[in-house]
Amino acid sequence: MIGALLVFAAFVLLLLVSLSTPIAKSIDLFSLHATVASSVLGSGIRAVATFGVWGYCTSRTERYSFEFDLYTFCIDSRKSVVGVQRTSGRKCTKPHLGYDFSNDVASIFDLENDQSAINHAITAALVLHPIACALAFLALLFALARLRSPAHRLLHVAALVLAVLAALLATVVFLIDVIFVALARSKLKTVSHGDLIVSYGNAVWMALGAAIALWVASVAICAGLCGCHRPRKSARY
């Protein structure tokens, strides 16, 4: 029972990761933050881009502010700040595999299309996320089936094999996410001269949680398999 619950939890986590930005905009692998401040009227531009498995979303905020004296002829003059803020709507790419920076993103983050900071070949590895989710779903089906037929050894073995495969792939997915974000951070730091801030998204930690849950579920299923089919000692009279 514990193994099935853990596999279910891992499946839900991997499903959420697989449906990350731009499908589920609150879930992302990593985000980029760029803030450009100017001394002219205290103006500043803040741009944010969040990246998921199937694309990215961008938003931009421009703020202009200045100070003026409320009481010009007083010794202790009081100052007030007037600000104007303009926020552009969030724009998301259509769900597809790989990141192709548009001209808008390149202009926001001062990146040229021919100097794309993220390798398209690496993003192709992101397709492993839905594959890991599919394996976790199959493992869940067999884990539930073995609960209905505890004496069926084949169901136990199939559930264990699928759970181990899903755990392995989920671990690979987590490592890919960590390496992917680290590589993006390194390249963007070089291209943007340190003006961009790259942060890990919640999808990376969801993948880690799914991998841990699947490994623990595999141990639980293995223990159940050994316990259910251990030969019983004959009763003594």
C-alpha cells in the first residue's frame, strides 16, 4: 500500500513538471531576472522570463519616478515621490520542444539570436520529463493491480521493474535539470556580463521529490514481494 501511494505521489509530481511553463505558468525549471536602473528620473526596467519543459513566458515592467519639494521655503523641506509604472502583459511561446529566442526576448535581455545562451540540443533532453511521467503512470497501474491480486507474482515483479525504471529516469531528469540550469547560468553570465540573475524553479525540486519517492517505493515493493512469497513454516502439532 505504501509503495502504491509513493508511486502515485511521484506520478503527480512528474505530471506537474511535464505540464510546466508555458502550459502551467506557475511551474518552471528556471527563471531569468534582469533589472536595468537609470539615474534619469529614477527610471528602471525589470524583465522576467520563466522557462519550462515546452517553452517560456516573458514579462516586462518599466517604472519612472522623481522627487519634488512639498515646501520649498521651509528649512526642513519634505519630499514626495511620484512614480509611473507600466507593465507589459505576459507573453508565452506556443508549447514546443526546444527554446528559440524571439526578437522580443533578445531585446529584453540584450541577447542576439546568433548568440543564444541555451543550446537547442540540450533542450531536446527535456522530452525525458514526460517519458518519466509515463513510466511512473505504468508503475502506478501495476502497483494498484498487485494490491487487488496479492498472490500474483508477475504483477509484483512488473510493478517493481517499472518502479525502478521510473526511479532511474526521474533521477536522470533531475540531474539534467540541475546541469541544464547551471549551464544556462554560466553561458548567460558570459553573454550578459553578469547583468542577468538565473534562479532555479520549483519544477527542479519536484523532479527531485519524485525521484526520491520512486526509490523508496521500489524498496517498499521489493520488500512486499519478498514478504508475500516467503515460504511459510509448517505448523507443529
